Amino acid sequence: MKQLLDFLPILLFFGAYKMYDIYVATGVIMAATVVQMAILYKMEGRLQMIHKVTLGLVLGFGALTLLLHDERFIKIKPTILYAAMGLALAIGLWAFKKNFLRMMLGNALALPEQVWRNLTVAWVAYTFFMAAVNAFVAYYYTTDQWVNFKLWGYVFPIVFLVAQGFYIAKHLPKDEEKDNA
């Protein structure tokens, strides 16, 4: 259910773009993101920082897109979101010696400290890669091509998350280790 909720705004954006244009699609993704965050809040009782940042960027860059009638704002939003995530993780890890990824997910996964560090480094590299790819496609390709990339470009996070899952699985405690703990 939650995975569907994560993809719903982009699917609605894609549909609205194909039926109308980038400006209608921008309004749709703004509304869908507000609804998405309201549902998440109702389910979890709070929004994580990434949800708040995403909501702020979607509404802010969406409003600029609509008010200035300039599609460049909505197209650059993913680059800014990915770059901000990468910067936050990198600064936390290397400047403050804090692993924000572990702080967010540590209650759900019991992993050795080095594994958390490796995962965070992988996330930093991934987010900067995605920021660069989005910027490239947004700048050098048409809006139609960028929208298609936004939909079909979801292969990147899926591949990244599956690879990460395989990496994590090797380091999870075995059932007998959990029973002895």
C-alpha cells in the first residue's frame, strides 16, 4: 500500500501531462502530493523530514512553474531534492560524524556500523547521480522526453533499492542469532 502511495503522484502527473500539458500536470502533482502527505500523516502520526522537504519543494517549485508559466522550475525540482538529500547525508557522515540514514532506519534494521556507513556512502553517490541525470535530461531534452524519463526513470531507484536489499540481506542477523539475543 505504502509503495503505491509513493508512486501515485508521479503516475497522476504523467497521466495529466499526457492528457493536458505540463501546467495541468504540475497542479495535479501538487494536489496529489498534499493528499499523499495527509495520508502518510494519518497512517504514521507524523511526517519524516524527507516528506516535509519533498512537500515544500513540490509546492514551491510547482507554484513558481504555474505563476511564471515556466516549466523549468518543475523540471529542476528533482535535481534540487536529490542534491539536498546527498548533501545532508554527506555532511552528516563526514562533517558531523552522524549517520542520518542509520538514525532514520536503525530501529527497523540491526546492521553493523560499517554496513550503515557503506549504505550511506552508496546513498550519497546515488542521490548525486540522480541529481546529475535529472539536470541533464531537464536541460538537454524536451519536456515530453523529460516527463517520459520521470516515469520510466523509476528503473534507477528500483535497481538501486534491489541491489541495496541484497547487500543488506548478507548482513542481517540470522534467525538463531536473534533467538540468542
